[in-house]
Amino acid sequence: MFYVVLSCHAVLCLSLIGLVLLQQGKGADLGAALGGSSQSIFGAAGASGLLIKMTTTIAILFMVTSVLLVKLYQTRLNAPSVVVDPLEGSVMQKIGAEAESAASSTEPAAPNAVPAEGLAAPVEAAPADAAAKTE
């Protein structure tokens, strides 16, 4: 039902955009009254009432489908479903499990511990005054 309302909403949106673009602006009536050429599809004043009624109707339907989409989406979110872990089987899950096991162990971890994956250990800088004393 959600996707049916969503597709109707998209069609209404596109048709509403088209109808608004077909309508004349307020300044176009003055040019037609003073003898200017009218380049309207329906003539000088042929279908302005029809376009306004169609635009109003489609705008109302657009608002109704907007409210329906919100209501249907909320019921989809509240529906019971199986929760799937997005990290299932990933590297991030393994790192999280290792961190949990390290935190639960009784021995404290070294503050500068580096994983044994071929990474170099950090080099600690010697204090500046120790180098001055040796000279």
C-alpha cells in the first residue's frame, strides 16, 4: 500500500509542477487587454479557470497523499520485524569483540600497546635535558 501511495504521490507532484508552469502570470492579462499578442495554448482567456481548478484539485490530492505517506511510514516503522545487525560478519564486529574481551580481562593493557600485525612500535623521544647532561 505504501508503494502505491508513493507512486501516486510522484505522479501528482510532476503533474502539479506541469500545471503551475502552464499557467500565465498576473502581468500577462494586461498585455492581452492592450492588444498584445497572446501565445497561450488555450487562447487569450480560454482555459484559465480550468487550469486553476485542476491545479487546486491536484494540490489537495498532493497534500492528502503526503499525510497518507507519513501515516503509512509510521506504521511500517512500528511493525515488528527481524532486526538484522548491519555489522554481522564484518571487520568492525571482530574489532568490537576483541575490544570487549580486552576490557573484560583482569590484567591491564599496556598504554602504548600496538597490535602485532606488522606495525612498527612507537618511538619515545628522549628528554632534552638528558641529552645535554651526556655532553
